[in-house]
Amino acid sequence: MKKGGINPSGCLVDTFAADFLNSPASKNYGDFQYTFNGNGTDMNYVTYKEGIYVGYKYYETRYEDVVLDQGNAGNYDYSAEVCYPFGYGLSYTDFEWSNFTAIWNGDICTVTVDVKNVGSVVGKDTVQIYAQSPYTSYDIENGVEKPSVQLVGFAKTPLLEPGSDAQTVTVSFNKSELKAYDYNGAKTYIFDAGTYYVTAAQNAHVAVNNILAAKKRVGSQC
């Protein structure tokens, strides 16, 4: 196979951070030993205290808080923290997305997007679907944690020929994907009344900026 004979179409399954030691999860990782009768053992453990704010949910949520000047985001520069966002991918060709729809039928949301290869090389593209649930005063008062975006589904096109080949991609997800756990108040999973955003995006960061644009608050960092 000649060099460049295969067009990659994969996407990152993690956030590539500039320094993982700056993330909340890193603070709870270490050589913690179980003890027995006051003596150390050869068994170790990791403490989980960061809640949902791990990986892209942490980086993207803090980014939105900075843009919207809310929460306790503090001094945070997304472009300096994140090298490549969750879901990032490259291709030797270019794709154009159009005709996005999101239709609810009971508890099922079906998203469709038309994907067209507008470049010069045959290739596949991945459509990622993200959602954002409303974050209410009740959530704040009761410590309910919600990320800015969460991946609820994805699908890849077949090989598309350059120039004119197109495919309608369909992704469905259940309303249950959007529930949040209320461990202080209701002590069960809840759904808040309000606006739920659903978007198709090339990665998690594009998804957040799509939602910010829908809120008429375009992201100031890239």
C-alpha cells in the first residue's frame, strides 16, 4: 500500500490535554495504601471525588462557564489547556454537513444530517451527536451535576467518493441519556424542565460552541 493510500477516519476517544496534572482527577490519584491493624498493605486504591467532571465533560463545562461568566471557572484558558478535544479527527478530504434535524417521538430523539464529500479524496466521516440539559436553580441548590455537553450517539458514513457523493446519517438516542442523578433532594434520577439542546458536531468543543451560538453567545476561545 502506497503512503497515503488509506484515508484515516477515526476520532479521539479522549481529550489530549497539555498537562493532565492540571485536571481535577489528577489530584485524587496517588499511591494510597489500605491499612490493616495500623499497618500498610500491598493493596492500593484511588479516591474519586471529582464527580462527573472528568475528561471532556470537565474541560468543556469549564470552558462554557468562562464564556458565559458563570460558576467558579476562575482563570482558565481552554486553548492552553486542551491540545485536541474529545472526538477530534482528521481526513485527507473535506466534508460538508447540511439539513440537520432533531425530531422527538415519545422518548426517542432521531437526528439526521446530510454529509457530502466536497474534497478530492474518497473517505468516511463521523457524525457525533451531543446534548445539553438545562441547569436550573434547583440543580445548584441540591448539588446536581451536569456537563455542558455529553455524547449521546454517533455514526460513520460509508466511503464517499469526492465531489458529489453524499449520505444521510441517522442517529437515535433515548431520553434516558439526559437524566441526572439528584443524590441530595429527590435521591433518584431527574429531568429538569427547560430547554434541551441537541447538536451534531465534529468534536465536543465544536458541540459546545454550536450550543453557545444557539444561545446567541458565541464562544470567545477556540
